[in-house]
Amino acid sequence: MLLKLSRKALEVQKFPRELTCAIRQLSSDSGDKDKNRGPVKPSDVAANRENPVSRTLKILGNDMGKVKNFITPNFIKAKSKSTEDVDSYLEKYRREDFQSHCDVLIIGGGGVGSSIAYWLKKRARDGLNVVVLEKDSTYKEASTCLSVGGLRQQFSVVENIQMSLYGADFMRKAKEHLGEDVDVNFTPYGYLMLASEKGAEQLQENSKLQNMLGAKNEILTATRLKERFPWMNTDGIALGCHGLEKEGWFDPWALLSGFKSQAIKYGAHFVEAEFVNFSFKSHPDILVNDPNVTEYEGLDRAYIKMKNGEIRDIKFSLAIIAAGAQSGNVAKAARIGTGPGILTVPLPVEPRKRYVYVFQCQGDNGPGINTPLTIDPTGTYFRRDGLGGNYLGGKSPLPDEEPSVDNLDVDHTFFDQHVWPNLAQLVPSFEAIKVKNAWAGYYEYNTFDENGIVGPHPYYNNLYIATGFSGHGIQQTPAVGRAISEMIIDGEFRTIDLTRFGFDRILIDQPLFEANIV
């Protein structure tokens, strides 16, 4: 086709003699496969000696090589000097759908991180490129999957009540949000918070606030508790607050899987890799109102370690720390707690190990199937687990009892010494129980006030935080994910105002404590 067009062009335009000879030579060569082509004409010799077509193609090839060399990053040039190796390297990234650049990088793909990804992509779709970094796609040590999946509104802080109310609404409509295949298996038997004389007044005040905000619970005296729950020993119990609606427990793994699968369906990219470090970029045009900071340096990219050990980097516009119990360590990589000025204040989140024990009552004569998740004045809790007569139970250790976080080994003596005596005191039939199984998980423990930290960091203009929920996070994931998406897309909280949950409260030393709440 090229040769036919070339001949037609010769008839229409006056080409230079050398170009005409070159095209004729090309046409002759393409049509004659025999090596014995006859005598060579002088004009053909001249054309072969300085072929303008070949020369032009050669010049274009050299120019394209220079362009490719100019746009290829230096680290790729260093990796291989050959064109084949560069193409192979770039193809590897394309094949794996690796996002070397993104709008939003979420560090942590557990319940909170996956919820944020879901809400961002639900609202923005193609408007935002969202990448979620999760070091273990099996989530075998993730706090989300190792929790007992409780949902309650029995808090004393308004925002916690509001978030859990929305969590209940989200669970009720989970299939609408996350797809027909998602079943969070919500069990609506409520919570039962018990108080001694010391905590009775606060329990009543909390109940009034909760009902005023839309929760449904009732205050029961010791006599009424005994009537309603005959399995209970009410010695030392003054009052109980019993959730009537919107409380119970659910399957955390199902909720996490629903968030993740729907976020992926909307276009989010989940990368199985471990966060390593941040890199920084100087912004001389940004002024910082802090005498200890001479020049603003913003977060620019994250270095990550792939499953095969390869180190890669992702450049981002915004980053979100939602790494659960490891959030404090991620923040240190951003110089939070080690830098000047505002950056001297650390993110007060660290891992704390908690045990969950599965036990069975001898003769299966314990509390019935409709028993609420019950918490006694010591913080010891239990609930039924399915129809097989099993129960889950545990207790948060006192400060001097905190176990090592070096591993997730279970200490069975903790149950014997600190959990079982309280269970047996409250439920006489628990005098004879047998532990059948147990596991340990990490709390993302906020050492400042045991409440979540949600919102932008006060120093970095491209860093958000969503962590520190201290055991309450899984029930608040729908609300927290929505709140972070509002801050990024709308520039403010639109539904539940979580301003008080911001990092600023740590800077000004104004903790947000729960009253008589575990």
C-alpha cells in the first residue's frame, strides 16, 4: 500500500530526483525476490549512496530514542540500560495494575481503611484514584476480624452515640450499600451494661442522653434485672441499662469483605504490601506560622515493600493513616512526634493485646439464646456465640496487667485469674465452664483518652488520620469512612460533626473521656 501511494504521489507532485530514484528502487526490490537483478543503473547507485527515506527514518528513530530516554525515570535507567529491559520493567507495572501515582493513599486496609475507600469511590468514582495499602490480604492478625463485633449506643460522648446509631442503620441496609451477597449476620439481642452504686447515677445520665439522641434502652433496677434475667446474681448490682433496639453484634469479617469488594467494584486499588517510609518535598511558597519551622516540607510519596521483597514507591496527593494498632509507627515516619514545632506531639496510638475466650457451660444450663452482651461493673463481658451453647468472654487488663505485644499468644492463666471469677460471680451457672478456644488481637489503643482521632493533621496539608478507636472502631467504621470522605470531597463534616475528635484536642490537652464506659 505504501509503494502504490508513493507512485501516485510521484504522478501528482514534482519530487526531488534523488527521492524519486529511491522510491523506484524500493518498488523494484519489493517486487523482485531474485538475487540476480541485472545491471545496476548509475541513478540507483546514487540513491543507495544517500537514500533520503532511510536517512529520514534513521533521524526519526534517533529523535524518538532521545525522547524516550528523556521521559524515562532515572531509577529505571539505572536498573537497565537496554530498551528491552526498560520495556519489560514498565510492562511489569502495567500488568500488575500497580498505581505509581494516586490521588488518595490509604495506609491500612482493615475496617476503617476499607470503609474510607468505599465511601470515596462511591461518591467520586472516576474522579479520584484511590489506593489502599494492606500488608496482609488474609487479615489473620487484623483487629477488625479478631473483634467480637459489638454494636451499641451506650456511650456518654455524643459523637460516639451518633456514629453507632448510624452504624446500626448501615447494618440494617447493608445489602443496599454493599450488595446482595453481603450478610453481616446482625444479632439484635442488645447490650446490658451493669453498674454498682458507685456508677448508677452516671449510668442513668448516659441513658437519658442516648435516648434523647435516638437510641432505645431502658434502666432496670436490681429487682427488675432478676425478673428479666433469672440467671443473674444481682449482689452488688444497683442498675442495668438494657438496649432494646439497634444494639447487638455482627460478623466483622463480612462487613470488612463487603467494604473491600464494593470499593474495588467502584474502582479502588488494593495493594498487598507493607508501608516502609515517607519521602518529603519542600514547598517554599507555603508559610508556616511556627517560629520553630523555617521551611514547610509536605509528604510526597510512600515507599512500600511488596510481598516479594521489592521496594516500590507511590506518589500521592493525600495520605490517610488508618493503620489500626500500627498507626503510631506510621505517624513517626511522617516525623509526627519527632519533628519541630507542632510535629513534636506524637500520635498517641499504640497496640494493646486483648484476649477473647470461647467457653461452654457444663450441661448447657447457662443463659439462654436471647441473652444480651452483658458487661459487669469490672468490665468483664460475655455473650452467646451461636446455637451450640458456646459463649465468648473477656476483660480488658488493668494498667499493671497489660500483656506483651510482641506476639499474639494467648495467656490462659489470665482467664483463670481475672475473667472466670467475675463471670462466676455474676452468673452462678458459670462456676462450671470449660474453655474450648481462645485468640488474641490488638486494640488500636489511644493512650490520650481512648477515643478515635479523626480528621486532618494540623501541620500537613495532605495528611488525614482515622485511628485510635480503642476497641470501638468496628461498629463506627461506616460513620468514620463517610466522615473522612466528606472532609476530602466537601471540605467539611456534613453528617456527623467530628471536629472534637480531631488531632487538635491533643495539641491543646483537652481529652474527650467517656464516663463509666468500657
